[in-house]
Amino acid sequence: MPKPEVDPTVSLDLSVDRSSPVPLYFQLSQQLEAAIEHGALTPGSLLGNEIELAARLGLSRPTVRQAIQSLVDKGLLVRRRGVGTQVVHSKVRRPLELSSLYDDLEAAGQRPATKVLVNTVVPAPAEAAAALGVAEGAEVHRVERLRLTHAEPMAYLCNYLPSGLLDLDTGQLEATGLYRLMRAAGITLHSARQSIGARAATAGEAERLGEDEGAPLLTMERTTFDDTGRAVEFGTHTYRPSRYSFEFQLLVRP
Amino acid sequence: MPKPEVDPTVSLDLSVDRSSPVPLYFQLSQQLEAAIEHGALTPGSLLGNEIELAARLGLSRPTVRQAIQSLVDKGLLVRRRGVGTQVVHSKVRRPLELSSLYDDLEAAGQRPATKVLVNTVVPAPAEAAAALGVAEGAEVHRVERLRLTHAEPMAYLCNYLPSGLLDLDTGQLEATGLYRLMRAAGITLHSARQSIGARAATAGEAERLGEDEGAPLLTMERTTFDDTGRAVEFGTHTYRPSRYSFEFQLLVRP
DNA sequence: GTAGTTCGATTGTCCGGACATACGCATTGA
DNA sequence: TCAATGCGTATGTCCGGACAATCGAACTAC
């Protein structure tokens, strides 16, 4: 009697294209990720061992390990020495990325409207100057935006950018969000320091967001750095808590 | 005339102990990280190339690459093909970890006091049951705690845990925090889904935290999973925004 | 029946090499 | 003067192999 098949990857039609410029480990990791997302690899199931998988695909073990490792880093797989590699249960998914609010909502299917209130060059206020590492009063870009869903205000965003970093077109800003524009301008984002808090709305904030004075607001302050260590953006955002909250997943670094 | 020294790692006294059970790449990455933290490797400086570094330490290039890669993943280093590996500027540091509030404050030097208000077994409310994946009304642990700094309340924490997962000693809870207890019980934390929002304080919340009714509160809801995909904790926390905010760093995954 | 031991399976670590690819800089050419 | 080209250098990718550490289960001994 034939042993029942225990390795779910054999029925998966995995293959790599050696003539493609995309790295082999990346091709493999993408196929595995798609299989997990699609349900072909069920949560909790064990992937067959690396050696055999490598042999079946005509790859070396280091390459297969690199593919698997990238999914482990994403939190989709768990490795156990002496046991094997397991698909984590489906509840546990969705990564924490450096994404803009626009990206968040777009992914959620709600296309938010953006209204640019201010897009100009101003002398840097003390707080923005400190965050961006420029002299107080130096020229910086200031962008004020209002985010709306279903014609209702949801967030008020105020951002400062170093002058001359990129030219901010109001039309593009309303169409595509600040982070996409920076990436498109060749800026490689590296990291951001964030601070999330809450406070009572001032009269001006209340009016802008359609709340009452003293109503609770969710606030976020963020400084974003590119990979050279330059601060490329500083923003203070206020959200209506009835219409927005921060949702994300944390991964434990082993 | 001798060429000036450009590789800052040569004056660093790096060495590995091959008789140690700790992996070589980890020994190296720790020493490099210490050098960065200590300032011996200044921000923006280039690390000498991997080949030479490997030769100097008597290691192979894959091992050195693994060490460097782990620091890249932490956001401390940046690699550029054809250029070299650079130390990121010092402003950009501090990782985002799955840490408890207790850990946060301990790191900040403020030892918070914890008062356990409730530590008992209750039938699971609907919300907690859904998050933990148990039947509504099933037995779960319920822990209510008050966090104080300088004898002032700062946060009210309400947590649910699956029954039988670990025994929660009130004394230990006040001394060391929930996450440490779980780790100590052999639970390997994997990830957590968090949601941060804000709302006006109810009368009961206001009294517990020493605020006025209607005052803005910062709220956090979290479900934590271990590496088998089990939910091991569900908590709803409320913070006084004047005394606490969430600060963390996001890293861009390249 | 229970506790301790052995053993197979699997991932973890490490090696030494090879070629590809992209970046910065100097050289060359218009 | 300025743009295109070529070259050195560094990381990126990939290979095939070796041994160690650990887990789980079957097995043995008491």
C-alpha cells in the first residue's frame, strides 16, 4: 500500500524560470506565498523538507532556504529544527508596512478623496525644523490636506518636506498620496519614527473635521527618513476616531 | 605615502570564538551592533568590503554576509551594490518590537507600578471569545490591572487568556508583566494584531484613571498569537493621553 | 506501565568558490 | 564643455557539499 502523500508542495506545480532576471529564490518565495494566500497550502501543514524540495526544483538548498526564510520573516511560515516548516494559521497575517493612510484605505477598498488645502513654501516652524534637521526659518514645503470618505472629513494632515526634495503638484497629491510621489521621485524610504496619541480638539481642529470642540481626536506625528539618514518628511496628523483607527500587525523577531 | 585607512572595522578588534556554541555570524553581528551603538562605527561610514572582512576574521563570506544582513534587517546598516555597506545615521534607530507596556517604561527608566485589580476565571464575553477562538461563555482568565507612574494612574489594562495556558500569580503579575510570564512559561510569541484608537471616557473609566467623564482616552486592542497560530491573549487597554503615547519605529521592507 | 535511550529526520550553521549586476569614477570622444 | 564609454569594485545570486544541533517517536529496560 502506497504511503499517503504528506508533502503538500508536490501537488503545487512549482517551477522556476532560469532565463528570467528575477532571482530564483524570489520566484520560489512568491509562488509559495501565493499558494498560502490562495489556500493551496493549508495552515498548520508541513512543507516537505528543504533537500527534497530543492532537488525537485533543480535548485540548491541555500536558494530554497533563502526563499523560505523570506516567508518566515514575513510571518507566513515557522521553522522548527528537527520537525519541519509549517504554515502559520490564517488568522495571523497582514504585515506592518511603512504605508500611507492612502494606501491603507485603498487596500480596504474605500477610495478616499483628498483635498489639498495648502501647498506652499514657508519658513520652517521650530518643531518641523528640528525634525527635518534644518535651521529654524529655513524654507520648507508645507502641505495641508483633508482626507474624506463618503464626503465626510476623516483626517487632517499637515506635512513638511525639505525644500527642493521634489516638486509637489497639487493634482498629483490629490490623486496618489505623498509616499507614492516620494518613491516615484527616486527616494528610497528607510524608516519612520511615529508617535500616536490622543487629545481634545481645539476650536480650529473641530471646525476642520466637523467635530465639536473638546471632542477626542486621534493624533499621529511622524518623521520619515530615507536610506541615507536624511529626514525627508515630518507630519502631524489628526484623525476622527469614529472614522479611523490604526490597525497593524507586529511580528516578533526571533 | 601610505594610503589613509578607510575601513573603520580594522581598528575595531573584531574576533570570533570558534569553540563557543553561539553561531559565528551572531557573534560578529553583535560585535558590529555594539560598535555602532557605542559610536566606534560612525553614521554614514562605509564598512570595508565583505571579502576582506571575511579574510581578516578567518570566516567565509556567507557567514559575514549573514551577520551583516541581520543588521540590515534591524535597520542599522544599508547595503548598496557597487558601493558598499553603510552605517545609517544615528537618528534612525530603535526597533519596533512586540513588547509590553511594562517593557517600554522599564527601558525608559520609569519603573511603573502595577496594581492587579482582578485576577480570576470568568465565562468568556463575546468579544474575547471571538478573539481567542473559544466558545462564548467558556472559561477564560480575566486580568484587570492599573498601571501607575509617580503614584498617578496611567493606564487601565484588561486582558483575557485561554484557561489552562499558564497559572497567573498576582504577585508575579505585579512584579514582571504579562508578556514576560508567557515567555517564561515556554510560549513562543509570534505576532499580534493591534488596533489603536481614541474615544471619550465613560464615567467608570474616568473614575478609574482619575480623569473627567468625556475626557479623551487613547485605546488599544490587541490579540497575540503564538507560533502555532493559537491566540494566547486578548486585551483592551485605555491610556491617559497626557501620560502615555505609542512611540515606535517602522522599517521599510526592501 | 513507565522512564530512559537510541535513532531517524529536519533544520541550523558554515565553507569556498563562481558568475552576474549595478554603481562610481576616470577616460575618451564629440 | 559636456556626454558617452569603459573599467574597477562592491554587493547580489547561486552552487554543492559537510557537519552539528535538535526534535519526535520508536524502542528498550526496569
